[in-house]
Amino acid sequence: MDFARRHFTLVLCLFGAATVFALYMPADLNAAGCGQIKPDATDAVAAAPGNHKVILENDAVRILEATVPLHTREVPHTHFWPSVFFEQTSPVNEPWKTINIRWSEGGPSKGFDSSDHDRHNLLVEIKGVDCQPSTPAPLPDTDPVKIHDPNMTVVLENSYVRVLSVKIPPGEKEPWHTHTSPAVVVYFSLPPSQRFAPDGTKTARAELNHLEVRYEADSQPLHSIENLGKTVYQAYRIELKPTGKVVITKSSAR
């Protein structure tokens, strides 16, 4: 690990993701105001459109599917927003069978002159990372983590997101719970299932055999999902934590 990378890692440990982003963010991005970062021609989608596909975008997030096939070139580009980064670790003929999830700080990327393996990633870019995080309200008693739902585990958490992995074994039904925060929900595939409401209503969902990403702006009332298939029901929920209207600056980051 070179000196610059060691220095960055040390700063990350000492100050956290929000502070590091502020310290390393160009000053002209702050000038746009809180939540108003404006990508330029070096943005990944503009500079490397053959490798980056926008599959969902709104005021809160932009979601990119990124591919760099074996021995192909990817030009230099910039990721203006940090992201929850899903890296496919399974072979190219088994899309999303296995993945690695991490927080990516974003910034300039030198690209690849010739990729040494097939790369397939999903980036959930968080647009509000130049806004000061707000103190979140206490989680309700029906939050899946507070009820110790064995089907849901926190796989990543920082000042801006909480990422839940949802796993329901075949034939099982998860405990009743709610979701409070707006969220991006990622499905790489799903067995058939049904959703229960407290009034007894059942909503069926057919088997899904492809990537699906959706944005839930509102909280989710009390519900439970039953896996009707023969494989594990797997989903990922990227919950967005509240932020204020105050822009993070170099002075406020100290």
C-alpha cells in the first residue's frame, strides 16, 4: 500500500466517511450547495457510457450498472457521489450469484487499459453526501434489527446509509416488522413469494429471474413475507438516513 493510500485509510478511520468526503471533495462542488453536486463531462456516464448504464435516478440516488468485459478498455472517469458498491464475484455466466458489498468514496478513476477479468458492479450513488447528517429518530420497536429478525442482518452502516441483507429460507415466513426510512431495494433474483398485511390481505409476487431495483420513498407499514419457492429469498435494502440542509465544508468538517 503506497503512502497516499495509507494516509487516506488513516483519515477514514479517524474522521469517518462524511468527513473524508468533505476533505477530499473539490471546492467547486461545495459551491453548488447542499445536495446539489453537478457532475461534469468527466462523470462516469458521460466519459465512459459504454461501461456505465443508469438504471434508476431521482433527487436522492443514482444507480449505475457498470461492466468492463475481460481485456477491454475503460477510459478515465469520475464518480462524483460515494456509493454502496455491489461487486459481482461470481463468474460472468453466473451473474450476481455471489457478491461483495462495500462503501466506495467515489472520486477520479483511472479506468482500465485492459481489464484482467470480467467486471460487473452495481453502484447505488448517494446524492446527499455533501449535506450534514441529521440525528435520526429512534427506531420503532417493530424495526427488523430491534426485533432481532434472524432473516435480516446489517451488512454496512455509516452516517448516510444502513444496508440490510434480507434472507428468507424456502417455505419460511419472516416476523412482522416495519421499515421507517426511504430505501433502494435490490433484487438479483427471487423465488415466488407472498406479502401479508395485518388485515389478512395477501399479495402474491411471481418468480424473478433478473436484476430489479426500485426506490421506496415512503415508510413500509407492518408486514411479513413468506417464501413460496425452493431457493432462498434474497434482497438488499439500502436505507437512506436523514440529512439536514447545511452543506459540509472544509471548515465544518474539522
